[in-house]
Amino acid sequence: MQSLLSRRFEDKLKCSSDEIGSHHKFIVREKGKIYFYQQSEIERCEAHSNYTKIVFKSGKSKWVSKCLKAVASELSLVLFIRIHAKHLVNREAISHIACSPSKLVHLVNGNTIPIARSKYQYVKDQIQKSILTEC
């Protein structure tokens, strides 16, 4: 019953936040509490089986018991891009793309993440206008 009420409350919050134009929140339920995070604070999401590690720009991370596909469906497609089966990246966190010797996304903080071969052209097309590519 508590879980049902919590979900209804969460749904109402989503609806009311959409109505006022503030729909850039990511909601995480943990230990009976509901946490709200600005999507712009998230640097990337990393899949680990049926869990997702959410890494924030501050360097902190949080685990959620959702697969990456479920997390991706809750995040803005304008702000995030799926570059690999295991990686979803905030476009604002991308510094540049390198394609030699392997295809990598370089993040502003210096980290690198591999781009799936099948997604390389898609990723390049999606961010080419606003980000420097080295290819």
C-alpha cells in the first residue's frame, strides 16, 4: 500500500512539474525516500546488469535498481545520447570524439567512454554540429 501511494505521489509530482515547465528532474526512490535530481547534474549513466550507476558531474555516483533502458526512458532525449549498450551520456559533458585508434567519447572531466561501432555514425551525426570531432 505504501509503495502504491508513493508511486501515485511521484506521478502527481511528475504531472505538476510538467505543467509548470520544470520537467528536467530525475526521480530516485531509495529506502522509503524520494530524491529529485536535475538532469543537467547527471554526467552519464552506466549499465551493470539490471542496475544502473548514475554518475554526477560532481564526481559522486548513485546506484538505482533499474536497467539502463528504463533510466533512459525517464531522461531527456535532447540532453542525453546512448553511445553504447552500457553507456548513456549527457551531451553537455562531452568534450570531443576521437576515432583513432578506437572510437571514444572524451568527457569534459577527462574520462573516456567507448562508442559502439554500430552507433558511431549516429553519435557523430547527433553531436557534430555543436562539438568538435577529431575524425
